[in-house]
Amino acid sequence: AAPRPEAAARSLALLLAATGGGRDLADFSNRVWRHLHQRSNLPPDNPQLRAYQRNLPTLIAERARHVLALVAAAQAEGGDGGALHLAHDAWLAARRCFAFLAPGAGKSLSIALAIVLFPHAATPPPGCGVPPTAARHLIVFPFCTNINELLDEGLRLEERPCRECRAAAQQADPACCDACRNEQHRAAEASSLCSRLGLRRSHVIELARHVYVLPDRFNPRENLRHRRDFEQAWIVLATQDKVARACEAGHIGPADVRALWADEGDYGNNPDERRGSFSWDIIQRTLWTSWVNLFSGTCAEWMRDLPELVRFTYGDLYRSYDACQLTVTTLCAHGLVVGGRRIGDEPLTAEDVDVIRTDRRARQQHLQVFCRKLLNQHDEWGIPTQGVLFNARNSGGEEVWRQLCGIAARLPPSPVTGRPLRVAIAYTRLSRAEDTAPFRNTERVIAAFKALEYDIIVLSNIGCRGLNNSMIMVGLNMYPHNTSVASRNEQWQRVNRLIRPIRLDPRLVELVERLYGRAAAAALRQFVLHHRLHRLHQRADLLEIDANFAANNANLRQCIAEQGAEAAVTLSSERLVDLLPPEALLPADDEGEEGEGSLDGSSVLSEESGGESEESGEESEEEGEEAAALRRQQELEERLAAAARQRARRENAAREQEARQQAQIRREGQMWSRFRAWPTVGAYSVEDDGAQQLLVSFSAAPGGCPTYAVLGQRGGRRFETLARVCIETQVVVPYDPSLRMIKVRCGREESVPRMLQHVALRAEFDALRPPPPPVPPPPPVPPPPPPVPPPPVPPPPVPPVPVPEPPVPPPPDPPAPPDPPPPPDPPPPDPPPPP
């Protein structure tokens, strides 16, 4: 899980607290941390690292802080009397941790990263009984095959080519000529520490000068050069045998090493059991003052109680398309006739199991299927893939190797290499026979196998761990394992030799082109790019024999469940008589001369092919030799005709599938061409608070659910992630005037960077910016009152017209006296009565 910000801050403070006093590894770590901090490229912010690698330095520092707190608490609890004893026990119980990393997860780079950014201030408190140690780290590994991968991460640069510079290097003189200096600079820039972690070139060169590979017969007491190189070393690498001998002799003590890093830490490193006077667990018991970090892809029984630092399994690699899809096929012997005895369809008996495991004639068919599977890959893919055979024991390795050489010589040559398959053997106890002389140095044999000088290698123990060769695509496991934890881990380590996918490493492409021509190199590029563009997993095949089915299959199923790789592994079974063509089941004329140690000229035949078994012998005596020969000839012709018809159907299906794939490749190629064009960047919106948003649009990439990362470049040369989306082809990102370019990445494909035109963007933002709110109109001014009309001007006065006065009437006469009133009228008479 990603550490919290406050945890990261405490861890970085713990790292910076180590001043070191001089130019030792602690001072180097602080300078590297400051450099990465200034460039904003610390592991938590580095997109070149895996998720667990980005958290690894912080998790180690937090783990160290937790252990020191436990030691301090035990010291305080013990008081004056038992403080040393309790603190000592707490330190020994908590100083170890375990990192579960599958092969191909970047284990070597993780170890180098953890050492470079190790919290050197994490030392036990004074007075707790744990003395201080030198700032030196020790990396141990079980076999010599592991060292090259560790050194190639940047711990070792190219050797100086000229004689003067080699002499100066032996005298610890850093001066070198211009040609050697340029070669050294090129190697430093190509290393993972520089290209992925972000160290300066000078940092990588300085670190490589303080890396020491422990030599044979290491003796610093008598050899002054050994003493000087060991004292000046910051990082020491050695096999566990060499370190155990040095610890037993007292050449390496508790005060010499601050941290122990064990590659393949589950192999022979159990300090809880004392196995003998010389064993690898003596390293942990001698270096009891050192931190112990165990890195491995398998977990031993004694490691289950250790705290798990990180975990990255085969299932995680498969889901990120960094591992091959594995097909495990059990080769069934049902139907074969071995020495006149037919193996039926019923479950195998103990006698059948013993015959299949030990009989040379039964092993002949397994080896034929193995070689033909490898040749089929050469024919189908056009690349020089390789195979590995895990033999059951050291004693019979030479016999299996010679038999395999005879089979490879009789098969047709490879269509890629133009020669028969070449077989090597990497065993420590080879005989003094003349044909084994080129294979007595196992280191050179494994180096030649990695250099594509051999197509098949036979292994027993050496190489089963640490043989990391991505060209191995076919394996045959003849080792009968049991269901114990140790045996299951060994079986899974053998399986892991086949899960690394082929990558376009410039050195590999150059090697293939130099050995097999441009056509093979072009086929290799096409093979890798086809799987990468179509989001397909590369395919590897592991062959098992049915005599070992019970334990081996149970172990595989349990390991698949522990790794979370149910979708990555396909379990199937096939009959040998169905996989081999009919002519391969017939007796060979030169079978008795296929190599030394050949038993006889008998062959394994199927019952269907009419082999000379006891029943067919009796029948041929009755029918006559001529009739039996005619019958066998007819059966053979029928099987050949059926095989031809089946082959024709497969060819037609393959042609149809190829036509569909080519059409799909063309469609997806057009989609990738559109995706690689410049993305469109324009103004999107302007928020109310003034924040401005950009809209990045691009064409879709092929695939069901592609994930896109929008990257931006500011002042430096590195691009940083601005946003991540899935499926969507339009992304809204915040606008920053310091952004110079923007590009889009999908998987390993990137678009052409788009240079931002800030003047045009500002104009677009101004157009998108909302207009200012309208100014409210002023309150309406009341209309002025209507003007009062002036009072009318009075007309000028008219002079009065004189009116003549009317004449005055004369006064009236006085009134006469009133007349007397008249008398009243008489009343009317009464009406007459009715009749």
C-alpha cells in the first residue's frame, strides 16, 4: 500500500539525519536524495518505477523506525540488569524482513534502489548491546548466474578497453583516456540507475567505483589488495559459499556490514537450524548486527512468520503484460509399447512409473516431442527461441544429454539458424569423457547459452535459480518432486525460467542480427511489436511427464493459487502417440548409433502403428510374413492420409485466422497511426474563481479498455503525469502557464508532443470568460413637472361706453282701498234618494 504523506516525511527525515562524516555511502545517499528532490523525481513521484518500487524506500525506513522503537522499548523495560539481554533479543527477532518478488518483477533494481536510498541513520541506540557497523552493504546469492543481472543495473560499468586504463583501475587510479571515459559515460547513461531512477551520470560512476566482487580465496589479512578494496567498498557482492567461508575464517565480522541483502533468500538460509560446520546460515549468525532483507519469488517454511515488506507475484506481472502465458502439458504414455509391453489406458502402476522414468526407449519419445516443439516455434515465429531440460539427477545427466544430441542430429535443421539443434549441459560433476570437455566450466556454458550459441541446455540444480533468459520458451521437466514446501519451491523456480517475455533489448536484437541475419532480427521485432500492439501475452510451453503427475501437478496448482495466476496458466494433457507423426514412431535405422551408452536398437511404437509386440508377432506367424507386412503398410498409409487431411484442415484454418489477424493488424495499425499524431489542446472553461481548464483530445488506441496517461513538460526534459483516464479520449487538465508541451501515452506508445501556444490559449480563455455583470441602470429620473402656463395677459381695458340713464318714471299713484269680499256661494242641494 502507498505510504501516507506523514510517513514519507518521517522516513525522509530519517534518511537525511545520516551525515556520515565523510564521503561514504551515507553521504552518497544524501546527495542522491537531494538531487532527486530538487528534480521532483523521488521514487514516490517517479513514473518509471513499478508501484511497489515507488514505495520501497519509504517502507524500508518505516520498518527500520519500527524495529528501533521495539529495541528501545525492550531496553527501557529491562532496567539496569536485563536491558542488554532484552534489547539484544528484540533486535535479533525483528531485524529480518521478506520481499516477495516474482522473477521479472525488477528484483535486482529494487535491491540497488533500496541500497542507494537506505536510511543509514537507522542504527540501534547506544547501550542496547548492538555495536555500530560500517556503512557497507553485502549482497549474497546462491549461484554465479545471479551476479550479472545485479551488476547490469549500474553497479558495474564496461571494462576499460586499453591496457593503460586497466592498469590504472587495478591501482585504484580513476584517470582514464578519452575513449575509455566516453565508453564509461555511455554505459552509465544506459544503466537503470541513471535511465529509470534518475541518478546523475557522475553518481553512477562514483557508485560503480565502490562496488567490490569478492574474489576466490579472499584473505584481507595477508593480501593487501584484498584489504584495500574491501575497506573502500560500499557494496560487496559474493556467492553464499564465499561469504560463508570468509565468515568462518573471520575475514568478515559483525562490524563490517550494515545490511545484508539475500537474493533467493529462501534457499539454504534458515538460521534457526544448525545443519553443520559449513552452511549458508552461518552468514546470518555471524553478521548478527546487520539488517537482513530477504528477496525471493518463493517463501520457505521458516520465512512465513517474517514481516512481508512488499509483494509482487507472477499474477501481477501477467495482468500488466510483463509475463508470458504458460501452458503446462502433461505427456501421457498411454498407447506406447515399450520393449513388447503396452502401457494401457488404465491408471499407471508402480511398474509403469518406473519404466517411464528410467527406460531409455520411453525417454526417447519425450525428448522427440521436446525437440519438435522447439522447431515448431522456430518455424511459426521465425525467431531463435531456446529450450531447457530439467533432469532428475546429476548421475544420469550425461546419458540424457547424449541421447538428446542424437535426436537433435536426426531431426531436420532449424529454419532460423540453418543447422540442427545444438545441446549444452551445465553440470558440476561431469565425467572426464572427451565430449564433455567444452562443458566443464558451468559459468562459460551458461554465458554461451545466453549468447545464443546453443539452442537447448540440460540442467539439474545450477541455473534453476538465476538463469534469466527471455529467449527460453520451451521446457521439459523430468524431475520427480514431492509435496514438501522446499520441493514445491524448487519446482516453481524451475517454472519461472519460462515466464520472462522477450523484449526489444538493443543488445539482443544486435546479437540476433549478427548471428542469423536481418530477417531473424526483423522477425524478432515483429514478434514483440505484434504482442505489444495487440495487448497479447507471449506464449511459453512447459512439458511434464505423466509418471510425475501426482506430486508435480498438485504443487503447480498450489503455487498458481498462491501467486494469483489462475488466468495465466493453462493445464492440459496430450498423448505421445498423438503428438508425434507416424514416421517418428517407426524404428530408426541408426538408432543403435545415436550416441554413447545406447542400450539397443529397439524403439517405442504405438499399438496403432503395428509395432512388433508379442501379439502382433503371434499374428504374423499365423498370417505369414508377407501378409503382416502388407497390413502394416496399409495401416501406415491410412494414418499418413489421415494426418495429411488433418494437416490440410489445420492449414486452411491457419490461413483464415492469418487473414483475420492481418485485417485486424491493418485496422489497429491505422488506429495507432492516428493515436501517434499530435493531440488537440484547447481552452475548455474558466471557473468562477479564475481557474482555467484545458481540454486535451486525441484518437483512440486499439484494445478493449486502453488506459491513457496525459503527460506534460515544464522546464526540464522529463514529462510528468497530468491525468490518467480509461477509454475516454478527452481529458480536462488544469492550465499552467509553465507547461511547454503535452503528449499522450498508452502502454509503451506515445503521441507526438504538442507545443502549447499560450498566446492563442489566452485568447481562447478570454473568449470563454463570462462577460462582466451588467451595470444596473440608474433609477429613473422623474420627468420634470409640466411648466405652469403664465397667467393670461388681461386685455387692455376698454374705455366704458356711456350709457344714457333711463328716464325716471313718475312716482305711482297711491293704492285705492280694497273691494269688500263677495258673499259665499250657497251649498249644493242634496242628491235625490235612490229609487
